[in-house]
Amino acid sequence: MSYNPQFAKLGEILVNENIITEEQLNQALAEQKNKKDKLGNILISNGTITEDDLVKAFSLQLGSKSISEDELLKAPEETVKLLAEDFAKENNVITLKQTDNSIYVAMEDPEDVATIDAIKKLTNLNPEILVAGKTAISNAIETLYERVKKSGEVESAISNIKVVPGSEDDGDELDLVEEKVSAKDAPFVKLVNLILTEAIKEDSSDIHIEPGRDEVNVRIRVDGVLIRIMTPPASSLNGIVTRIKILSKLNIAEHRLPQDGRMKIKTSSRDIDVRVSILPTVHGEKVVLRLLGSGKLSLNLSNLGFEEKKLTTFKKWINQPYGMIIISGPTGSGKSTTLYAALQEIHSEGINITTVEDPVEYQLPGINQVQMHDEIGLNFAASLRSILRQDPDVLLIGEIRDEETANIAVKFSMTGHLVFSTVHANDATSTIARLLDLGIPPFLLGSSLNLVMAQRLVRTIDKDNKENYTPTKDELDLISFPKDKQKSTKFFRGTPSRDNHNTGYKGRTAIHEILEVDNPMKKLIFDGANQNEIKKEAIKNGMTPLRDAGISKIVSGDTTIDEVLRATVEAVSYTHLTLPTNREV
């Protein structure tokens, strides 16, 4: 008789699929008689099979497909709520989809007839079984029922909502603990406070409130990645936006034009400055809130992910009496935190440190910080002209954006002052090209520049949920992992859990690319060398490219191949690009 998995026992399937041997099956069956446990559980506890092996066998037996944890997490809240949380946890099941007469259910054991019958009685629907791993179901239950609880709070908050016009006299400071509001405003206040509280609790940097056709998607950025926290109905959008506009003193009657504002949040532990951006879309106004000062700020250079050699180099140059130090990287790459930490490192009673920022993200004691106000003409260039008369020793310019700011920074650094600033560029080499593009003559740039550092943030593996794994050859080739280190390196990845938002990551660390502008490098800049020549000289001088810096973090077990690939790009050749020569300026 030919083998048919749908008519076979679990042990027979495992043997026929070459997952276990006959001997291993007989040993497990003998153990089962004493322990009176399920065969699958015994084989897993012995390390004979994995959860994935068991899912595969059950799927063959049932003649149904298996389902991954990612797919489980997509289950709609209204379907999840069909089973009580206690029942779901006790039986390790989760409902996924409802049709007219059926309910799709994820189970680890499709032979559990008692649980299937109970689901049928509780829902009055016919269960259609999908197979999933025990851990995957448990994680999904924790995440989905937590989401259901939050939705309940949202539904309570938005019940009987009516759009309240409000006025700009409502103020611009929000106290999440003690705010006094009228009864008619309470639903809006509760909903907005719920969003803000959740974002602050998770140390997020941004809140995105995105309108859709049927619902509002509320996401927060944690460790650089957006995570959905709730989906209130589309009917609540106007109320949410109106409340935020009132708090940030924006025009509540304007729905066609973008608006920018700000407000402050007071919590029991800290005050947070919030920048508000509102953008009209086809489904309504989208709101992005940037939370400044919400995260755990570390102003110690030793805690920012520097390798020992790079930290020594960075400290050497920030303690020079004059010159320019430029940090490059995209928004959210930790440039401000690094600069603040550098200022804290060199701060003393004997020097005058002044910053010009837009915005001032953190207030530093003993340091003079100037906030830009473009609407009244207080921009970087205007501020710098005044600050030169304030006798500063060290100047931090939030960002070099234009030719005037660039030239002031260079001239300031060449008159016995130390200048810190940032530039948006892809890497250290292209930062030099960017500064030249802003109109700085090569001889001035070469004379004033001390150090250029490119920086990126990569997520770190959750140390409490960490496992070994062996990457594929394709993964190693994709990142150009050094062949001489492949055998000696232990590769790790995080296991998804509730504590890490089912990402496997928790926290971030920085990777750095440091280009020292020594005499040979100055000469290359003077002579108008191309980026490839500059990069070769920098690497010869000890510069580690960003991708290689990321690989070092993989070797140390701090992050993963996927994360380094996400944050960095392969090294490119710049031989076809040339920088302006002295004659071209």
C-alpha cells in the first residue's frame, strides 16, 4: 500500500519525510508511555525535531497549509476577539479569518478534537484549521490581544465624537498627567493623549498619523523603524487633527495647505518639545510629530558605539584648538547626539561654547544654544554674523545648508576657533565633494578641515532574546563578508518577542567612517583630486568604510547581516567624478 500522509500517524509521517529515524520514533513512543505527553512535544523536548518540523508533518497530515508568525500577526482584531484571551492562551489557538459559515483557526496540533469542538460551540462556526508553531502562536496571542485592548481604549475615547472648533487660546502646553479639559473635549483629549503616552513609553522619535479610506493608521518610529500601534476609524481623523492643531497653535480652518507648529508635553518624568508637521493628502491631513528629548540620551562618547581606535582618533581632533569637524549622515543617524557628546567632552569653565540649531533638540547646561526662527529672519547665516561678536571659542552649527553658512564656518575655523557641524552626504568622501559644491574654495577647505566622519545607526540584537544561526552563502556574498573570518565568526540574530516589538532588535548603536585630513589629504584637496583618490588615501591612512564598520559589529555579535545591509551600501568607485580644481573656482 502506498504512503499517504493524510491517512498516516504523526510518527509515520516524520519517518517517511526523513525527519526522524525508526529508532528515534520507537524511543519517543516508549518515553510517551511513561510521560503521557504528546509525541510531538516529546520529540521537540529531546531536540530530535524542531517546531518547524512538527508544523510540516501536521500540515501534510491535515492536507492544509501552514502559516507563519508574520501572517498570524495580520489577523484582524474583530476576528481575534471571537475567542476570549484566556481560552486562546490556555489552548494556544488564534482565530484568523471569518466567513459566513466558517472560522479559520491557527493551531499547533490539528488532532486536538476537544479544542476544535469547543471553538465550534463558542463561535457557532465551522473551524478550518491552519497549522502553526507553538512559539509563533504564543507570540501572536500576546501581540494581538494587546492590540485588542488598545483598540478598546480607542473605541471608548472616540465614542460620540463631535468636531470641536476650539481656539488658539487653548494654549500650547499639554500635561499628560493633570490637564483640565471640558467634557466636550474629553474624547479628543483622551485619544491624542493615548497616542502620545504610548509613543513616549516606547522612547519613539516620531509619530505618524496617516489617513486612509476606512481607518487612520497610527505608527511610531522605534529604533529607526515604524511600528503600528493603533488604527482608529477614519471618522476620528478630523477630531485628532483639530486637537493637535489647537495644541500647536495652528489654523484649524485651513485644510488645503501644509502647516508647521510646535507644542510641549509635560510628563511626570520629563518635558518634551514636539515639532508638528501637517500635510494634506487625498484622504485627509497627515500629521507627523517629532518628539525631541523623548528618548534616553547618552552624552558620553564611550557609549555611542565607537571602536576603541576610532574613539581615540575622534577625541584627538575634538580637542584641537581650531579647525572644522564635520559629521555626515541622513536624518535620524545620531549626528546631533554625537555632537552633543563631543561638546560635553570638551566643555570646561575656560571656554565659551555656542550652538546655532534648528531645532535645539536637547538643552545642555553651561552651553549657549540659539534656536533658529526663519519666519523672523533668524537663520543660520544671520545668527552666525551676530555670534561672531559674542567671543565664542567653540561653535556648533546645526547644519551647513548654503554657501553663506559654509563660508562663515570656514572663516571662523581659520581664525583660531573650533567649529562643529553636519552635512547631508552619503559618506565621508562625498562630504568633501558636498562642501566644495557649496562654493568653498579647495585651498580654504583643505586648510580648515580637521576631520570628516560619516555615521549610521544600526539596530542591535535583543540580548535577552538571542540565538545562534548559520547565514547562507548568498547572505555572506551579498555583504562581502571576509572569507578568512567566516569560520571563526559566531553569527547571531534576535528572536521576535513582545519586548522587542516582534523584531528581534532592541536599541541601536552607531557605525563610523572617519577621514582624517592630514597633510597628504590636504594636498589632494588642494590639487582637486577625485573622490576615488581621496578614498584610497583615507583607507591607506586607516579609514574603515561604513560597510566594513558594520561587519565589525556583526563579528562582535551586536547586530545582523540584514541590518548592516539596510543601513549601508557597497563601496562605489568615484573615478569618473572630479572635484573642482583651484583654476575652476
